[in-house]
Amino acid sequence: MKQFKSEPIEMDYIIAEEIGSGQFATVRRCIERSSGKEFAAKFVRKKRIIGSRRGLLLEDIEREVNILKKLNHDNIVKLFNVYDNGNEVILILELVKGGELFDYLAGKEGLEETQAIAFIKQILLGLDHMHSKNIVHLDLKPENIMLLDKETQRLKLIDFGLSRVVNTGSDIREILGTPEFVAPEIINYEPITLATDLWSVGVITYNLLSGASPFLGDTKQETFANITAVDYFFDSTHFSDLAQHFISNLLVKDGRKRLTVDQCLQHDWIKQNDSYLLSETVIQLANNYQPQLINIKARNRWKLAYEVIKTCTRLARPAGQEENHHESINSLVNSFPNDFYNEKQV
Ligand code: ATP
């Protein structure tokens, strides 16, 4: 059955500069001729000779494509089209312009806790969508997490080349992933489950907060030994008590005892940021309306400013006393004057 488009990709897209590369793929910016829109074209080399180390088996490429087709979430890169030119399969993906989280972190000695939480929460939301479909990523690391752009701090998970669908009953045991981020079950050749990704979330969280890698040894063997012994430590300058609780409940050898995505999203370390994120959202909301605000009647401007301040104050209340955030946003938006959105500039 013909799975991918066989006409030359150049008929539909202008292929521009290289923007990234991996072991078997080169990624280039491209522009759709019909719409002028930009995308990322991932050229994945096919294996020509059985046993060759250059290129991927068609079935492995098809697995990545089929998994991407099942996913539709704000924090996961979207797939739009697939071509096959004989030597390569070309995936037309959403263009993610802000660079890898890895580069963003490079040179930083850890992030502010609120920023780390905002990043981890988005990773968890993407994972929640995948795990609800029994898809496990298996290669979560800062190189495979990208920033949508430099301004907003929105993240997208990329590279589903190692991803698998895990079904109860089937037993996947494979050696894959990047040493620093792999879970003990991968090293021990034990069954892979959704929990395998949660281990990597623990490692990434440690990474984001401290700039260091919890299990990294001088050699791959040493790294693997540290992982299987769950041998790491926290220094108190980088990790709050809540952060330590979050991470230590993910870096658990027995996958069944690790936090699930749901439990992570409900964890106090993640939830403490909600009011911070919301007040950011509210401020952004107000900023976004600034051009319209410049000329509207002073009465409306004053009322909006008052509501923003009131809502931020409400959200800044200590944990436990804050109100439902969606309600707060809704009530803020509803409190805008009725003619606010339509009002003509004067
Ligand atoms: P690996 O060898 O790690 O398995 P790969 O060959 O599967 O990698 P990707 O990781 O998917 O390739 O892509 C390689 C690099 O290209 C990424 O690290 C990223 O920098 C860039 N890249 C990938 N997808 C996109 C995208 N949608 N938008 C922008 N850049 C991208």
C-alpha cells in the first residue's frame, strides 16, 4: 500500500537552509508554495543494505510517522505531510523556531524554580496526551524538547523516532535512548512501560534546577551503574523541599512506584506555580490588548486596570486560599466592558 506521497517534494515546497540534524536525519526549513507558510522538513535516510548502520529501516520510519499521526496536542510537534523520494522519507512538521531546550540551558547554572516548573508542566501536559494513547516517548531529553519561539516560553516535544505504543500484554524490552536519561528498566532489559518516560522527567527536572546531570559518570558504564543503583544526591542550594520530593518520587527504580503523569500534575511542586502562571497570563492578556487600549475611553481603561490588579492580588493569596483559576480568568474577561472588544478607536 502506498503510504507516502511519491511526487517530488520540491513541487509543493521550497526547501531552504538546514536547521538541525540527528543520527539519521537532516532537518531543513521549507516554505509551502501554495500558502507561503513555513514548515520543517525532516529528511530521514532509509537503510539501503540490510545490516548497514547508515539509515533506518522503513518500518522504523513508518512507526515514527504513525505515532505522530495519532498525536494532536499544543506541546507536541505536529505532522502535516509525508513524502518518499526513494532514498529518504521526508516528514513535513510544524516549524519550531525557538531552538532546543538544551541550547537554552547551555551555560546556565540552573533555572529559577518558577521557570523550571513552567517548563516541566508543559512536558507533563504533552506526556499526558501521549500516555492517554498508550504512547511512550522513550527519548525525552533537553535536545528533544524545543521552544516554540524565543519570546513565549512554550515547549514542544519532538523526535518520536524511538517512541512505541505499549499495550498491556505485550512486552517491549529494548536498549535505546541516551545513557544519562534512560531508566533502570532499559539498562536491565526489563519491560518498558509508560513509567519509563517519568524517570526521564525526573532527570530533566534535576537538570533544569541545577544545570547538572544526576547520574552522569566518566564513562557510559559508570553512568549505567549510577542509574541502576539510583545513586544521586541533592545539594540544598538548587532544590527546594518540594522539588526534592517531586524528583525523588520519579527517580524510583520500580516503575510501578513512580509518580504517574496525573500524579505529577497534581503534585504540590507543580501546582504551586499555577497562580504565578495565571498572573503571567493575566498580564499578557492585558498587554495583548494594549494597542486597543490606547484610544479607548478612560473609563474602560481604568476598569480593566483595576480588574487586572484585583485578580492578580486574589491569585497571589497563599496556597489553599486561592480561587479556581479558570473562574478567575473568566470573571476577569467577563468583567471587561461589553463594548470593549468592538469599540471603535476614537
Ligand atoms: P536523533 O539522532 O537524536 O534520534 P533524529 O535524527 O531523529 O535525531 P530529530 O531529533 O528529530 O532527528 O531532529 C534533529 C534536530 O533537528 C533536532 O534536535 C532539532 O534541533 C531540529 N528539529 C527537529 N524537528 C524540528 C522542527 N519541527 N522544527 C525545528 N527544528 C527541528
